[in-house]
Amino acid sequence: MSDRPTALELLEAVEEFLSSEMLATVDDQRMKFRTLVAINALGIARRELAADEPGLGEDEIRELARRIRAGDVPADAHAVLKEHVAAKLRISNPQYLERYE
């Protein structure tokens, strides 16, 4: 049982504060850039915590890469890799993925 606010709620609150209240007050371009980087990092962390799809594990990726290098390409390799990349983009940059789906 988790107390409130949850980690997701905390990340969302800080992300919202930085983007809606702080960003507009920052005049220094370097600090504005760093604030945008922080907002992006908080979004990635929030989406990663909220993700319900684990995707391929490190060992599975290693094994698939080994098989591909050895010329033993599984029939579903393209689909598996495409979904793996899509799962990573849903966390790191969902807008990029939306443009190409």
C-alpha cells in the first residue's frame, strides 16, 4: 500500500509546475533550456513508471542480436524489433512515435 501522493503524482506535479509556472518566468536562455530538459526528464521518468509493458529484456535483446549476427534470423524478428522500438519511444518520445504510426 502506497501513501499519497504517489511517485507518479509527484513527478506529474513537478512537471506541471515547471512547465506552467516556472518556464514563463525564466529569461536566461541557458536556464530556459535546462528547465526544458528537466521537464522532458520528468516526463520520461513518469511514463517509465506508468508503463505496463515490459518489452524485451536485456537478455532477450542480446540473444536476438546474437542470432541475427549468426545468420539465424527469426521469422518475426522485424515485428519484434519494431514493437520493441515502439515501446521505448512510448516512454522516451511519444510524439515522435505518433508521427510515424
